[in-house]
Amino acid sequence: MPVVKCPTCHRETEYTGNEFRPFCSERCKLLDFGAWADEQFAIPTEETSLSEEDLDKIEKALAEKAREQGY
């Protein structure tokens, strides 16, 4: 059976037949979930800011869409 390290406590655990995989236990699974919920982990993104020109284009597109739909 394959053995993996738990992402939370790094203890080696069997992967096959483990209902909490890749974690070793429900406790480690819940600790990881709590860390995500508390925003301790985040997926990196590039921050961009919109220019006035971009905002004008968006507003025009929304207005045109509203006209097409009869709003």
C-alpha cells in the first residue's frame, strides 16, 4: 500500500483505505480546513487596477446589454 506524509502533521500514513486521505486523521483534515477558512492559506494572484478607459468600456458594454434586453 502506498504511504504518504500527512500535509498537516507530516506523519506517514497509508493512502489506500484511509477515509481522511491525504490526511492521517479527521483532526488533521479539520485543522487544514480551518486554516483555509481563516484565510491562512491563499492562492497567489496578480493584482491589477482598472484604468478610467477600462471602466468606461465596461460601463458602455453594460449599458448596451441593458438596452438589448429592454431595461
